Amino acid sequence: MMGQHDNVVAVILGGGAGSRLFPLTGERSKPAVPLGGTYRLIDVPVSNCINSEITQIFVLTQYNSASLNRHISRTYRFSNFSSGFVEVLAAEQTKDNPQWFQGTADAVRQMLPHLRDWRVDTLLILSGDHLYRMDYRKFLDRHFSTGADLTVSVVPCRPDEAPEFGLLKADPDGRIVEFKEKPKGADLESMRVDTTSFGLTADESAGRPFLASMGIYVFNYNKLVELLKTDNSWVDFGREIIPAAIEKYTVQAHLFKDYWEDIGTIRAFYEANLDLAAPLPKFNFFDASAPIYTRSRYLPPSKLIGCDIDNSMVSEGCILNGVRIRKSIIGLRSRIDSGANIEESIIMGSDIFESISEIRSNIDSNKPHIGIGENTVIRRCIVDKNVRIGNNVKLLNLNNIEFYDAPDKSVYIREGIIIVPKNATIPDGTEL
């Protein structure tokens, strides 16, 4: 069926403010948030597309798009003899439409004029904040083989997870007959399905009796255009477009049984990142058959001097001197000085190497260098890029604070996790 894939265009939705990921989204869009020490969130769906031979890709964004645009322009360059591209489309005000994106469906509606020059038969709509590996060709094959107008990728989920998702009911042939967005109580119970018809065992079905939408769709392009033009007040796929499609068109479910994580919150982001460093991670970056691509930075190998490191990932270009690290992610160009102790933390690293003269100037002015100073202890933290943490600092949240904003905006706490935002400075001896 590969011929049917030739006129597929992918659209990755990343236009939301990313408020649940603040302060990581304070200076960047959600798809540009670093992941796994080396990557960015956007690299996951883009790599899935490339590995699936889909190379015409738009990324829709609205907030803080500069770093995302820079990352994409430096990373995804196709041959002059290829039609492939990855292009950022930021929300724009026009004479005909003075409004910003009002929702996921409205974002796609507003980008339709940019597709006029492309021969599009099928639109693959993806999210920019999910961690998973999928061969979209199988998704597309399901769509084409069933003759569907719309196919929704779904995951089986537990009763405790179900209220957080849009849920679907499907008949034994996989046709979706009902959709409810984040139902509760009796509405939730009414959405139970026998997932054995999708290939789950009886035990698996008993534990995961709901089908949750992944927010990933394949649309026949013309049918999507019809839906978007039906009512301009329909601005969201989950709330309006999908229910309307079920009533009017043939909508199929595509079951995805592998690892998938929505990392749109600080806790989900934190836990998904730390799991990457586990001996047997749920998501494996070491799968050579379907690699995750990112920018080539040509950094030197990391230098580790007298370190004690376990269950952790260390990225390129790091200088670690006499440090102890447990269950952590150490990002690009991280510099961590002697006696530091890092536990269950994400250190995103730096965009630059400070020169010897800059470090000497920092010392003369009593300013911490970019990195983590001597004898500093960090536990259950996310340290964003280009942060300066001094000597003898303790970031431990000993009082188990759930939510906190420092008056000087140098430190935040979300769900008990300490976050040091990008470019912040933590002076010597600070304790939290």
C-alpha cells in the first residue's frame, strides 16, 4: 500500500501555551522542551514520521516559537532532490482572520491556506508532547484498508486513567460509534468496552477496559476540510470535530499497544525522563531500527574524573569532576564540580561552553559559573539550561512543599519537584 502514502502530509500540533509545563515553557514552546539530555520533544514525532517515510511535515505553534524554529532549521535538512521538509507554521494574524489559534482544530483550519500548493490526499495529525515510537505506515494501512474517512489511534487504559482522556466505544469491526471527552461517573462507566476484540487477552481486557484517544488522527483531507468549514465555532478535535465525524462519516479505531506517554505535565515529564535512565526503560533510545533524530552538535566526548555514577545517562560535552550521580539525566555541556551529589534529577546542561577567561571573571566577581558548584546536593529536581548553581547549595525540598514560586523567580516547585528555570542563578549556600 505504499503508493497510498505518497500524498500524506503530517501536521504536528504544538501551539498551546504549555502552561502545565511551566516554567520549562517560560522561554520556549512546548515541542522545544529538552528531552533525555540530548533531544527535544519535537524530535519524537518528527523522527516517527521520517522512520515511516513521511517527509512533508508542518509544525504548528503559537507561543515562544523562536527556539523551536531554530532547532528545526538546524536539524531537519533534506536533500535538494527530495520534496521533504519540516516547517514551523506560527499562528499569524491575517486580513481575513485576525485571531490566534483558538484550539487544536482551529489551528489546522487556519493553516489550510498553506496546503494549497501541496497535493494532499491524507492528513496525519500528531501531538508535539507525546513520548512513543510508532510506525505510521501501519496506522495508514489500517485507515486505507477499512475505507475510513477518519481513523483515531487509541490505547487501552485502566479505570483510574480513563477520566483524563477522551474515550471511544467501537463495534467488533473497530468502527467508532461514540466519543466522550474526559467523562466522569455514569458517563465514564458507559464507555467500557470489551477490548478482547482488539486482540487483548481476557486478563488484559479486564485491567484495561477503556479505549483512550491518543490525540493522533488520520483524516481524508477533503472530509476534514468539510468538517472544519461546517462550523467555525468548532475549535477542538476532541470536543467538536471527532463527535461530528462519528455522526457523519466512517470513523475507525487503530489500537496501539506499545509504550505511550503524554508528557504534558511537570510530573509526567519528570518521570518519563528518569525512566529513560532505567536498566530496562519503557522507551528505548537505543533502537537502531527506528532512531530518534536530533541536531548534530559535534561535541567532544564527556570527561568524567573520579566520578561515581549509576543508573544515569550522560550526554556529550560534559565535564564531571568527582561527582556522585544516581538515577539522573545529565544534559549537553553540563559542568558539575567536585563533591556534588545529584539524585533523581534532570540536569539539562548548557547551550555554550564558558571559556577559561569567563570562568576566571566569574570567580573574581563572586558569580557562579554555568553549571553546578562544589559540594552541592540536588535531589528530585529539574535544572533547566544555562543555570548557575553555586557551591554548597542544597536543593532538597526537605519540607515537602507541593507548590512554590520564589519571589525572584529563581526556583519553582510543582508537585513536589523543584524546578530551576532557564538562565537562573542560585547563589552559594542556598538551601531549599
